[in-house]
Amino acid sequence: MIASGTWVQIERTILGPDNRAEGLPDDTKHTPYNVKIKGFLQSDAEIGQKVAIRTKIGRLLHGVLVQANPRYTHDFGDPVPELLPLGAEARSCMRAFLARGRVGE
């Protein structure tokens, strides 16, 4: 049993396959468009039950409970080698600019 007030994740269907756009690829248009949303559980429940949550911005939403205390698993992907030196280059440019004094002097 997951207690009311627990940080959870729900899943709900936004568009069923019959409501998807015609121009989508076949594998996409035959799949429901689902969303996962995190918020605070409004009453005790078990995984798989339809529940209500309150999001951090106060919206009350309903969906199927899929996880308690979900982790944030997104990242910014693999490093781009061309971008790695840019921070140092920008700091060097700023130091040179500041060493010259203010613009217009």
C-alpha cells in the first residue's frame, strides 16, 4: 500500500489511436499517446489503481499509479566534443574584455 501524500508517478492516455493525426507513421498512429506525470498521491492506493494526484503547481490530475518515489532519469546526452572547450574560451574572452576596461572609455 502506498500512503496518501507520497510522491508518485501516474500514467494517462491523452489521445487514443483513433484520435491520432493521419500523417503519423504507422507504428506511431496505432499507439496511444500517453503521458507520465508526477505529484502527491491524494489517497492510499496500490500500483495499477486509478488515482488522483496533486502536482507541484497545484493541479489535480487522475491516472493509473505506476510508481512511488520516481527518480529523475533524464540527462543531456553524450558530451559534444566541439562544445567542451567553449566555457574556457568564453571565460578567457571575458577576462580580456574586462582587462580593457568599460566600453566607451
